[in-house]
Amino acid sequence: LSDSSAQSPKHSLGFGKSAVSASGGDFGYYSTGFVPSLAAGLLFGSLTGLGSYQLSQDPRNVWVFLATSGTLAGIMGIRFYNSGKFMPAGLIAGASLLMVAKVGVSMFNRPH
């Protein structure tokens, strides 16, 4: 019981990031009318949610979450760099990068 409660904040942040990713796609769609923004936001939000769920079931099952967050950090980081616009690219890139760092650090800190 104490092990799952110690992991709880990471998963709460992961599910929150999932909502932020989906909302970023919504924001991109409503501000530009670009349907691929909506589709990408929903896809990456869903994959991040799946990865967070997998982490909540087994803390060693990090690969979907890391792959999704790493991909988003890269793509949205490039978009933020090119546009200079914080919303939504900078927000998503920053949140994704922080989650990759958090999960990556926890991978190295757990006993093998």
C-alpha cells in the first residue's frame, strides 16, 4: 500500500499531462482551425493517458509514457523554437520534458 501511495503523485502528474496534451490540440484547432492539431492532441493525450495508466499498474512499465513524452518534447520544442509562441507549443514541450526527466530519474533511482 505504501509503495503505490509513493508513486501516486507521478501518476497524477501523468494524467494531468495527458489532459494538457489533449487541451493543447483543442487550443491549436480552435485558434487556427487546423484539424491535424486536434487529431494530434487527442492521439498524444490518449497515449500519454495510456502510459500513465500503465505506470500506475507497474512502475517499471515506462516505455509508452517515455516514448510519447519524448516525442512530444521534441516536436513541440522545435515548434516553440521556430514560432516563439508559448501556447500551446512551449507549454506542451516544457511539460513533456519535465515528465521525461521525472520518469527517467525515477528509473535510475529504483533498486534493480
